Amino acid sequence: MTMLRAERVTLGYGRRPVVHEVSLDITEGGVGLIGESGSGKTTLARAFLGLLSPMSGDIWYGDRPLRKADLRAFRRDVQPVFQAEALDPRMRVGRSVAEALPRAARSRVGELLEQVGLDPALADRRPHQLSGGQRQRVVIARALAVGPRLLILDEPTSALDVTVQARILDLLAALDTERLLITHNLAVVERLCRTSHVLFAGRVVESGPTAELLASPAHPYTRALRDAVPKLGGPPPQARGRTEAVPAATGCPFRLRCPLAVPQCEQAPALRDVDGRRVACHRAEDVLSS
Amino acid sequence: MMISVRDLQVRYAGRLVADVPELDVGAGECVAIVGESGSGKSTTLLSLLGLTENAEISGRVRVCGVDVLTASPKALREIRGARAALVMQSPQAALSPATRLGTLMRRALKLHGRQGNDVDAALEAVVLDREILRRYPHEVSGGQAQRFAIALAIALGAEVILADEPTSALDVTVQAEVVGVLRRLRAERDLALLLVSHDLALVSTIADRVLVMKDGAVVESGPAAEVLAEPAHPYTRELLEALP
Amino acid sequence: MTDVQPLRRSLPRIPDRFAAFGAVLLAVVVLAALLAPWLAPYPLDEPRPLERLLPPSGAHWFGTDQVGRDVLTRILYGGRTSLTIAVAVLGVSAAVGVTLGVVAGYAGGWVRDVIMRVTDVFLAFPALLLSLALAVVLQPSVNTVILAIAVTWWPWYTRLAASVAASIATRPYVDAARCLGVPAPLIIVRHVLPNSLTPVLVQLSLDAGGVILTSAALSYLGLGAQEPTAEWGLMVQQGQTLFTTNWWVVTFPGLAILVTAFAFNVLGEGLRNALDPRRAVK
């Protein structure tokens, strides 16, 4: 039984849906949610945090839909780690961490800062007096303060310098919590997540074990993503298909960008099992064999 | 040499923020300056076009044969934006929101007295449809805006492109496309390309030579393949090991 | 990430000096008003019919008015009235306006709609008309002026605070507090209010001059301070017919209004920069 899962969740702002009928379990070993801008990944993260109610479908927390669940227990179990601006600019960072603690446990602030590799003396600083990496550690300390079982990480390192990024990833990998990682960075997912879901235009287009997904993608979009990432000393990154084409409103949303599109793609593909993963593509077998 | 720098030192309020003893970029060559935030890499790039405000600059900087530090404002204007084009991280922010891209292109060509230049060829070189000229900046994607900025440079007859993190605000699939455009232009038009980036992997796929900067100083420089395969400086090694 | 920070650091810090200038000027005005009993060369309200409309001289630096009162003395005492009106109006308006504004901005939805419609209703009444109505019900006095202006002034702060608070409410640190289960009122007080205050403070100092001018207009209509109360607006109104013949009666109180409004404005402009937490001391 997974602690948190989405069942046919449609999400949006106003009346316009941006995430369409996504079902997703947060399983053990880390779950990655991969997507580029406009994929709906952050919207989905907000729903998992109970910050946004689904237009249809439900987020399940244990055996109850989130809207009927014990929110106090949920807030203790599930905590976010956001990217930037996640600390009140006017508040000393020690107080930001203390906000998560019951009054009697305020003395634990120093201990929590040490746990994320920070000098407890930094508690008296304000966010702008810290480096980007230090700020991100404070954000993690605050999330850990309530003793969560699941961290929802929204681009936790993408605003940081590479050397800092590497150390934050080490820290996150060493924590003994479950995690849902939202990112556009495939390499980060590879490090932290056993399972991954690729999101395109608000739909899951491919799910499966991260290693297999990246080694042999079955969806043309997953493959385009992978081939676009530059590798040290590797071939120049490849742009496959037309990246400026907007997602299609009907049928497969990727078809206008897809180099493999055929007339059949005007019918929306359902997620189906192909070679140990779930793919929404009529031509998954062709992608795998090409 | 399209860009030639000797003993460049940039100071703000007496503090040394960039110290580059030597930097050369020839036609058809791509040189990358790599570093993290605060390394002085962007300052170096801006100082090559005399775009650093309130900075004290010493040394010798020649761009397209013009000595930037001693050039007259008129000579500097001729270089800037025409023969040497700057491509920034978010070009959309630099485009006037109420001006169609076509109007912008026309005005830029007129400003530099190059009305006769071939806009179609420039757009074709960056894989943009002519239709984009009718659009306003907010109607194009980040990748299109970046490619338009490059097309503008080509149309103006740029011989040098200075690019400051040109793809770091873009999605990876879009980044791949922009990098592809830059690579092709370099080969087909003999452009000199000076690229500032934090991404070693990206740099390794496009640059001939690399300068690694840290805290304002160049800690290592050389052919990209050598520096990245056998880094001599501990900081370069640290950067490489940090790559996920 | 690009490292162009040195550029910003090297910008001259003129705005802060500007703010300091405004603050000093304002301090002078406030001190002069507070110390009026000691600074004033003559007792207040001592008409000397024989000394009517004397031009500025060694004895009367700013001259005397139509009933022979020393203009400088009345300006010093008048500062107390005018500044009290400004502070009281802004205090009441900001307290009411900002409270409603941050609640509307944070809550959104129907709460926001209700608050903003009420605000619109108040904004629909012309300030002077509403004040006239109040004056019919209440006695014309300084308190009536304060009430009348405040009633028409607060909705602007509601609008401002609501728009700022709405943008603060979407910041990740507010989401983080919500995820910790911090109750909404506490989130508003701890995170939304403090981070929404900067533009409000700036607006307050920019508005202070306007309040003083509005109170002068009300006095002109006979709805505000009444003779023999010393108040700048009233002094200008009573002296205006004498402008061509006895310029000092109206010019010096007018200058007092101008200088005070200017001081508040300069302070406001400077605060805009100085209050940005990211510009605070390294």
C-alpha cells in the first residue's frame, strides 16, 4: 500500500485543465516526475501537497481521499522542498525552521541545521545573507523538522551551481524518507529515483524503472529528452522533431512534434504495457527497435 | 583574430572581479568561458563590448580589429550590435514588448545602415519561419526568441557572437536546437563564437578551447578536449566530478 | 545563473541619501510643531488690531495677518493640527485598509470579491461629497476632517495591499508554511503582512502631503478646522483674497504645506529603495 497516490486526477486553474487524468503511485525507492516547462509537473506536485484540489479524480492518502483525510497527520507525513524563494526573506532562518516545530521543541533548530550540514550559528542570519546552497539546506532542515515520511522535491537543485548541486544531491540521497522528485533534469532523476514518469502537456506519456527508461526509451518524447541532454565529450545534443510546435489539442499531444507521427496518432493513445513499462504511444515498439 | 584580449582586469570599486591574461578567438572558432556564479565570466564578456558600467578596466581588448577600451563611441557603436552581437540569457526581456519582431529587425538594420541585407537567409539559418516577423515578443517561445536574436545578429552581418548563458533558461530539447544552430553557423559562416556557460557538458560538445574561471581568475585554459579529459587544476576536477 | 551582481553593487547609493534628506526635513517640521510653545515669538491667538497686515520685518519675520496675529507663530502651532490630521488619517486608513487588503489578497475567492466590492462602493463616492454629508451630521471640527478623509482614503490601501498580498500568497515560502499546517491567520500575520508592508509604507509617505492638502480643501469649504484654530489649510483659505496685496499671509502657510508634502514624498521615494530587504546590510 503506497502512502500517496493520484487516481485519474485532473487539475487546473479556473476552468482550464493543465493536468489530464493522471494516475500515479508514489512507490518506494524514489519517484521521478520528469517534464519541461508547461508539462504540469509543478501543478501535480501542488496537488500531492494538498495545496490544490483536483477538478476530478482524487489524491489518496492511505485509504482515504485527501479531502477526507486527517490533515494534521498528512502535514506531518508529507513535506515540500521547493526550489527558490522558499524562505521568508524577512525572517531569520532559525525562525523559519522553528515554525515547523512545536513550541517545546524549538531548541532542536541547531540540531536540525547540523543534520543538513550547516553551522547552527547561521540560525541568526536572514536568507539573503546565505549562499544559494546554504538556503537550500535550511529549506531541507525545515522540511525534516516535522519528521516526514515523504518529501516532495520541486526542482530542489536547479538554481544552484553544479558543485553545490552535487552536495545537495548527496544530502538528499542520504535521507531516509520516501521522495517524489519533480524536475527537468534527467541526471538528477537517475541519481535519486528508482521509478520515473515522463509528463508531456499534462499527461503521463511513459512510466517505468528510471534506468530502463533512459537506456531505451519507448516514447518518442522520452527519447527526444534524453538525446537533448549534452554529455561530457559526447556527440552534440540532438534536437529531434520540431520543438516549437504546440501540444496537439486532440489525439496524441506530442504528434505535432513527433518525427514518427502517423495518421493513427490523431487517435489519443492509451497507456499500455510495453517491455516492462507503461507507454502512451501507438508506435512504442518502433521507438524501442529503432 | 576576431577577439584578442591581453591582461584584462576589471574592477568594481577597487575590487578585482575579472582577471584574464589572455583570450583569443579566431574566425570559425568557438571559445567557452566556464565558471560558477561570481566567477567573473559574465563580467569578462560584457567588458569586451564596453558594457560594464562603473567598472575600471585595464589591459588591451581588440574586437574585430577595434581597440574597445580606447575606441570612440562611434567606432564602438559600429562594433556593438552589428559586427559583434551579444546574445543574452533571456532575449525576450530585451525585446520591446509592443514592437513586432519584423519592425525590430527593420529598425536594427536601418540603424546600422544595412537595409539591403538578406533577412530571409538569416531566418533560414536559424530555422525560423518568415511568419515570425509578424509576431510580438510575448507571442514567441523562449527558444524562438533566442533564435531570433541570433538571426538578428546574422542579418546585421555579425562576425562575432558573444553569448551569455544563451540556453540556460531553455528546456533541454529547445537548448539542443539552439546549440545546433550555433554550431552550424560557426561552420557555414566562419563566425567567431565566445560562449559563457556554467554547463561543462554543453561546452564540451561545442567549444574548441575552454577557460575555467573561479573568483575572477582564470584557473585553467586550453583545448577543450584536453582540459576536460585531463584537468590540471583541482577546481576543474571538482567541476567535472560534480557533473551528475 | 549569470554573475552580473557587481554591476548592481556599484550603483551609487543616492536613493538612501535622498531618503535621509527627507527624514531630516520631516524631523525639522515635526520638531518645530512640537516645540511651538517655546519657538513661537508670540503667544497664540493674541490679535493686535493695531498691527494688522504688517509685512515681514525683524519683529514679525513672516508678517501679521488680517487681525494682527503673528504668521510665524500660527504656522508653528498650525503644524501641530496639520500633522495630527495627516498622521491620524493615514493611521486609521492604513489600519483598516491594510487589514482588509491582506485578508482579501491571501484568501482570494469570494472573500476577496466581497471585500473588494465594499471597497469599490466607498471609492464611488466623491471624497468631498461624503465629507459634506458627514459635516451635516457632525460638527465641523478637526475630528470631522480626520473622519471624513479617512473614510474616503482607506479603500486605496485595501486595493494596494490586496494586490501585493495576492502575489505574496503565491510565494513558495507561503506554500511551505501552509504545508506545515500553520493556520491562515498566523500565515497572514507572520508572512503575508510583513512582506506586503513595503509598498504600503511608501504609499503612506507619498500620500501624507495629499492628506494635508485635502484637509486644507475641507477647511476652505468651512467643513474643517474653524477659527481661531491654527491650521495651514485654513490659513491659506482665509488669506487668499489678500494674495495680491499682502502676499505673506497666504504664501508662508502655503510654503509650510509644500515643504511638508515634499519632505514626506522624498522620504517615501527613499523608503522604496531602503526597505528592500535584499539591499539591507551585508
